[in-house]
Amino acid sequence: MSLNTTEYNNRLMDRRTFIKTAGAGSLIALAGCSMTETNDGPGNDGTTTGTVPGASPPSGTLTVATYSSFTGDGTAGNYLKSAFEAEYPDVTVEFEVPENGVNQYIQRKQSGAGIDADLYVGLNTGELVRADDELDSSLFMHSRDYLGRGYALKSDLQIDPRGRAVPYDTGYISLVYDEGAINAPETFDDLLEPEYEDALITQDARQSDPGRAFVLWTIDAKGEDGYLDYWSQLDDNGVTVTDDWEPAYNAYMNEEAPMVVSYSTDQVYYHGEGVDMSRHQVGFINDQGYANPEAVARFADTDQPALARQFIDFMLWPEHQAQIAERNVQFPAVTDAQLSEEFGQYAYEPPEAVTFDYDRLQGNVDTWIDDWAREVVSN
């Protein structure tokens, strides 16, 4: 199976911007919801819906705010909508794609306006941190401790110490390279060698998830005091910085450079008859990849807290986790997902995962990225 670049773009990346922000504030916002947060825990098969025994079947409309490529034909979002509505016939799932992502809800919260959605799909750690710095009250409510399927979550993917944001998948930032044109660099210092002059395309860390993750990865490798000097040298060696993932990957496919910052699941869509696999090799610098979990969270102002929680639990069922992973071209967030053999063959996990957790990013991430932009993008 193979897709053209446009189709791959639609399914592989959310292409969200770094300036989008996520929920903040207090630990729990459960006023008026105490009767809706009880669940009966996991069943013997581990696939509980988290419903209260004897309760009426869920009903009503659930509004899910998310990014554009989570919806549409063949996407994880439309799969979940169809499956959830089939499981609960009295429920309607509607998607909302805000132009400015979560930042739209931050601004509404700041102005005292209402939130017209029940939950948001697509948060990452940096966005959550930024929102906590910008809002005085909680945009999201606690969810993790009320999930029947919470026990199955991978512990290393937890992005929110307050339990508001629940991971549903993760990607690993890596290099994708043309092995017919270049050898895979083994270290970050290799990228400074003449062999790699004009060889790398990456993305603007202010606007791109993989671009930001790559910068954070260099901070992990070179330290806060050394990463800007490293990027100055990388810039001198001809690194190309594009606005976002899509133009970066398009430039790579147009052979403008033999290497691009992307995801280690690249071969999930680029394999099969007629595909030149030499153009889709995955490289892990220092035998590492930067983990970038995506999470879902309930808005504190939702009038459907129980239904929203039930949808989160539904996303964590093993069979649905497999569908999310394969349609989003990411790895599942639970330990018992039922992945296809083909996915396992072409999706690569790094020997070691690197990531900065919430506490490490809090109070630092904006400064790091702003300093990087002045050093690299402004030149």
C-alpha cells in the first residue's frame, strides 16, 4: 500500500501550531459532577465502558474539538464517531475544528465567554504547560482517576501530573532519509560534518510539533547552555527550516535534501509494490527518538462530563487503540492494543525514548523556543 504525499499528509500529521495552547489551573473542577464520575472499574476482559450499573444508556450530543486531520474520510476521528454511535445509538458525536486550535478556547476563557465543546483531542505537553501559565482557572477537568481503562495506559506517556490530559497515542520524532544519497548520522555532532552540508530539512519550532520536538531533543543532548551554539553551527552547515511538517516533507519528496525531521512510522504508509524504500529509511540519532504523546481532555465547562469521560474510555479500548494508531500513523497509548502484523513490521520504536515531562517544560519551554527562533529563524 502507498499514498501520495497529500493523502499521507492528511493521515500522518495533525500539523498543529506551537502557539496553540491547552488547559490550565486548578487540580479538579468537578462541581455538580459527583454523581457522574462513578464507574464500575474494568471488567474481566479489560474493556469496560465505565458506566454505572443500572444507569440509563448514555444519550445526547458530544462535541469534540480537534485538529483537521483527525476528521474526514478514513481518519481516526470518523472511525471513533461511527463506532461510538453504533455502541450508543442515542448519542451523536459532532466534530469542531477551531481555526486557532486550543488557543481559541484559551481566549474565550480569558474573556469570560462560554466553551462550546465537551472535550479536546490533540493536546501535547508543551501546549498544556503554556495554558497553565496563561489561565487563572481550569480550562479542563480531571479525568484520569475516573477512567475504567486508565490502568492500561503506558506509564511513560503520562503528560499531566494533574490528571486532566489523558494520552491516546504517541509518535517518535526521528530522521527519514534517502540511504542511496547519504549515510544515517549516528550523533548530533555528525550533522555538523561536511558530509551533511545542506542535507537536513526541519520545521519551525514555533509552529510545528516535530520541529519543536527536534529542538527539545537537541536541548536534551546539548544542554540549555549548549543548544543555541549547536544550532548556530547547524545553521552554518546549511540546515533548512520550513514553516511546518507538510512543506518540509514535500521538499524532501522533491529531493531538495536527502534527509528530513519526521516520524519513525514513515514506512507504515510508504511501503509496498512500486515504493522506493531506500527513500524512506528511519534514522535514530544516538539510538534515540523524541516521544511526543497526544492527549484528550474534558473541558471544565462541559455539560456532558459523564458522556465525555465515557468517550475517553472508549478511545482506550484495545481494538479502538489499534484503529487510532493505524489511522493516525502513531503508536498506541495502552499496553494491550491489538495492532496488525503489518503495522508492527513498518512502525519503528527507538531503542531509547527521550522526552521532557511537564515539570521540565514548565517555566522553560517558551524561553527555549523564543531564543532558538532569534538564533535560527531571524538570521
